[in-house]
Amino acid sequence: MHTFLDFKIFAETLTDKGYDGYLTTQAAYPAKLEDSIGRYLENCNKGLESVAKSDLLLMTYLQWNGEDSPRVECHMWVKLEQKALVLQRMEVIKKDGSGNLLKQSRLENIPLSKIPKARDALAMVNELPRHRLARRTSGFRPR
């Protein structure tokens, strides 16, 4: 397991890999990564949230085309260890427009160098487009 020494390094690493959109922490606090985790921990200190859990759930969409369209979600379980973050598990989940599971991929105990780029994570659950073969013609053409 790789330990992220601070939130900035963790946020920069994920941003560099294409996870640069909005996400939620513990199913709340929609914002960019650093702001979302920071707001959650701030509210824990103020007593507005229950005591900060050692495991945080971060969730974002890798693909979103509206409520009734297929979507790809990315769930990351991050462990807080004395102001350090450890990425324990990452799930990439493709669902149809009704929320039914189509395909899922899971990575566990991911070191910093092995965190897939967002487009690679998306490719883990999306089928590759099938190429059409060119239509073969017989040797002659009618005139």
C-alpha cells in the first residue's frame, strides 16, 4: 500500500491522472477532491458530522450523459492514518440508465504508480468499439 503524505499530494496525483471533476466524500460535500475532503474533516471537528471515520468513501462519475443514460462511477476507499491517506480499494462500475449493474472492475491496495488514469479506468468497463470489416466485392462490377 502506498501512503500519501498529505492531501495536496493525493489530490495532485489524482488530478494528474484525470480525476479532475467533482466528487463526493461520504456521499456528501460535492466539490473538487481537496475541498470535499477538507469540508468533511472540518465539519467533523465542528461536531456537525459524526467522528471522522478512518475509511472515507470518495465517489465520482467517469462518464455521465444524463439520468436515463448509461453511466460509469468510480468509488475509492481511502484510509486516513495520522494525516496520511492510503488508497485501499477502487471500484469502477458501469450502470445502465435504470441503475442496474452492467460491468464492474475492482483494484485493491493500489500503489501510487498503479492508479489507472481516468480514461484507462473507463476502458476497464467499457467495451471496445467493434470495427466493421469492409464489405468485400466480387471481382466484377455491373455496368
